[in-house]
Amino acid sequence: MVDYSFKEDFKYKHENPYHERLGAFSDFVLRDNEAEAFKGKWNKEIFKRDGELFLEIGTGAGHFMIDYCADHPHHHFVGLDYRFKRSFALAKKLSTLEFTNFRYLRAKGERVEFMFEENELDGIFYFFPDPWPKTKHHKKRLIQEPFLKSAHKSLKPGGIFYIKTDHDDYAAWMEREIKAQSDLFEVILESKDLRAEYPDHMLAKYTTGFEKIFLSQGIKIKAFVLRSKK
């Protein structure tokens, strides 16, 4: 059964006080279905300039988002997370930055094809998602057929999908799901120990807050880089 979040008529339902508090940052924050009004129009109506457009799903505390935006001022970056309190904390941090080549979405990653038009994204980042380790929760894992098809649809021909995880079982799950959709993506990097095997790769250059903890515990970082086969 496909998660209802993937259905076109899905509407967010919640009564969380942080939803209203996020409204204070409406100059760069979009909540719930608000982002879907800009499908196909991110560069023209949101950033108001041409540029490569990237999406990060699961922005967390924003370490990667902030560092990447600072290093790539001509790129357009959309950060996305679903946690309310975490989103509010990050919005406060983002509001103090001098650069503005970003927007932030309090939304669900399952909605990617409703927020971005076909061939609109240059790249997607997905780092250290909740692994949902219990078998009964595996259906909540984002990396499976419905999402991979949505991501492929929104990526441009040759668009890149970057993934990192600390979790061995989820990494093995990702490998199986990605290979099952081999008509969509070419695997151009696959590593069970990113720092040892690809120390100079972009994925090793940036370290998220969670990643620092995992590395300090001696956990090897698993990574995939996928290229759209369009």
C-alpha cells in the first residue's frame, strides 16, 4: 500500500504551536502545502534568478545546509524537515545569516514531486535519516519504490541524488531498493566506509552534527551517489 503522503490530494493535519511560530519567518519559510504552489517556479518566483536548484530532505540542525549555501552562493538550496521544534530552531538560526540563497520547508519528503516540477531539481541530498529499525516500521523508510520514482521525476536528466547513513541495515535496504529501480538511476558511488574509501569526495568534506557523533563512536559512514538515467 502506498503511503497516503504520496497522493496528490494529501493535506497536512496538525495542531502544533510551532506551526504558527514558524510564520514569523515567512520571508524564507514555507509550511505544509504552501511550497506546492511554487512547483515549476522556484527559480523564477522564489529565487528570482537562474541557478542550479538543490533540495535537502531531513535538514535537521542545518549544519550541511548552512555550510553548503555559504560555499555555493550561486546555487539555490531548499532545506526540508518535518519536525516542528527542530524546524523552528533552525529557522531562528537561518534568520541571522547574511546570505539568502536558501528557502526552508516544514513539509514531508514524500511530497517532492508535488513541490517540484519534472526536471526541476539539479540535485537531492538525503543524510542520516531515521532508520526505522523495527521490522514493523520499515514501511516508513523513505528509500523505496514510490519515493525513488518521485525523486527521479523531479531531477533533471543527469541530476544527482546524494545519500549518507550510519545504519548498516538501512544501507543494505537502500542498496536493494536502488538496484530494484536500476532503470531510474546509475550508481556512480557506493561505499561502506566513506571516509576511508573516498576521503576527498564532496560527501566527506561536509560533516553533519549527527555524523560527528557517529564518527566519534567509530561508526563507518555508508554512502550512495546516484545519477538520473533520463
